[in-house]
Amino acid sequence: MMPLTMARAGETVTIRKITGRDEVRQHLAEMGFVVDSDVTVISEVAGNLILQVKDSRIALDKSMANRIMI
């Protein structure tokens, strides 16, 4: 496993694990980041990511993206 920040732009990956406190994991789950779901990296700037999750595009900062393991 590796953090989501290691994925390249254009790559589609599957979430394997989400780390962090319960509140953080719940917040990510509400945005669509759940285990076994696919996420496509649209672009990356200075570690911050723009992601395609289901039918939405979501921006995550580097610290949040590091909590999502692929």
C-alpha cells in the first residue's frame, strides 16, 4: 500500500484503507472516499490533488490525501 499522493495524474486507483481519527474518516466517507471505491487523479500541484470520485470532482490537500491508502 502507498498513500494517494503517490498516484500520477490520469491514473485510476482503488482505495484500500483510510487512516486517521474517526471524524476524519467519516468526513472522507461523506465525500465518497470509501474502501474498495475507485478514484481517478485529475491533476496534482505541490502535493494537492484534484480527484474524480463517482460523479464529482474533489480537491484534497496533501495531508488529507496522505491518509488515503491505495
